[in-house]
Amino acid sequence: MEIKTIKNTAKELEIEITGETETILNPITEVLLNYKEVDYASYMTDHPESKSRRLYLRVTSGKPIDILKKAVKYLQDEIKTFSKDFESKTKSKK
């Protein structure tokens, strides 16, 4: 995966991600849209077969990069919790 910053201002962040698909960008966008300080969040691609996607974020307060980091951290924690719960549930069924 490659990440390239396209735009980084006080209220907006746009990054290009190469080598990832909607599988990772959709959950990030969903989490971002739940934050009150996020005015707009979306991802886009020029063509369905393109290997790069762009994630765009506009905020009303705070730094966009910090809010994106918060969303990614939240998803990491959710995945860890799911993994632990899944492991404990599948072990008890054996």
C-alpha cells in the first residue's frame, strides 16, 4: 500500500491510497461520518479497475489528520475486540 498526500489544509485532507480497495476505505469513511467534527468524508476512484483510491475529509474543528488517525485507531481496537471474542467463542465450541 502506498499513501500520498494530495491536499492537507487546516480543514481538509485528501490522500491517494494505491493498492487498497473499498474494503478498507468504506469502514474508515463510516467511522469518520460518525464524528461530530466531520463535515464531509468520502472516498472515490477514477475507474473501478484503477488501483488507486482517494479519501477526502473535511472537518469543522480539529485537524483532519488527527481525526483520521482517531478513526483508524478506533477500527484497530474494534478488530482486536472482534478477534478476541471470536477466538473465545470458537474455542468454547470445540
